[in-house]
Amino acid sequence: MKFTLCTDNKVFPYMLIDDFYADDQQLEIWEALEYYRKENLYSDGKLEDGYGVSPAANLNRLYLEELYPDNREDSNILRVYKKILLPEVIRNYRNTTPSARQFENTNNDCSVVSYYEDENNYGEHFDSFMHTVLIWFYKEPKKFTGGNLRFPESNKIVECIHNRMIMFPSYYLHEVDRVKLESKYRDQGLGRYCMTHFYSKV
Ligand SMILES: [Fe+2]
């Protein structure tokens, strides 16, 4: 794990971790992502409001709590994501933003897998949770362009890099720019995957 504390904007700091998941964990995640795609488990197109997320979303999405209601341990992703709570991660987030105190105080989370292909994007919005964690995956070499994350209030752009994790307070406005994928690469799982974990207190 390579930590980058992005604190030059004092109002909207965020934390990046590159090489987040280890090789064996990445294999487990790919197994799940490929299965969801082949079984066509994503709901597609523009989605109605749900889980406090914005209808500005134009992407394919899968809610892991719905797929694994009583059997979370059967989900490869829901087994490995506990890494987000490692003391090393929390310590670095605390050095990024004082709102990390709130993260440590959360007791609930929910997880969404998103898949973006050509023309998919996610317009400006905020998440109705306390903290948001995104982890990006794609098959290397990258076949698409776009799909980067932008924070309009601080005018920061974070490049979508495979196995990069970003963590920020959910109230920051953020958007995903439009993914472009040549037609010969479409429908083969060569687009942009995002694993999103929302943290809150109930
Ligand atoms: Fe979001």
C-alpha cells in the first residue's frame, strides 16, 4: 500500500492509497467482477434514487447487500474490504483530515459495485453518508479514456488507476467524467469498475 495524503487544499483534503489490494486479493475480486458481468447481475442505465445516491448516475450498478443479504462471507469483495479498517489506513486518514474522527465512529456500511463502459459517467453529486471509499479496477493495459474523479469545489482531478483507493468525506461534491471505450473493446469487461463502500452511523 502506498499512501498519498492530498492535503494542499485545506478545505477538501482526501487520501489516496495505490496498490491497495494484494495480488491474491485482486484475483478474488476479479473472480467476483467477472461472475457479476457474465451473469448480467448489474442493473443498467440511469437509475432511480436509491441508497442515498444521486440519479445523476449513468452506469451499471450492483448492491452487494442485496446480493448477499444473509451470507456476506460468500462475497469475495465483502471479505477483503475489511482492509479499509486497518490501523495503518485509519492513522493515515487521521493525518489527512480531522473528520477521520467521524470515520472511526461509524458503525454501518454498504457496498456497491459499478461498471462503466462507453458514454457512462456520473454527474456532480454528494453521497448521503459520512465517508466514501472508492477502489478502481480495470484490465491492464487500460482500454478506455476518461473515468477520472473530479472534485469541483477544489478543482482537483484524481486519475482512475487500477487498484487505487480514495477516501473522502461523503459531502464533498464529486463527479466521474465520461468513459470512452472503442467499439471493438465493448461488452468484454474492459471498462472501468468501481467498488464503493459508504460508511455511516446508525
Ligand atoms: Fe458518489
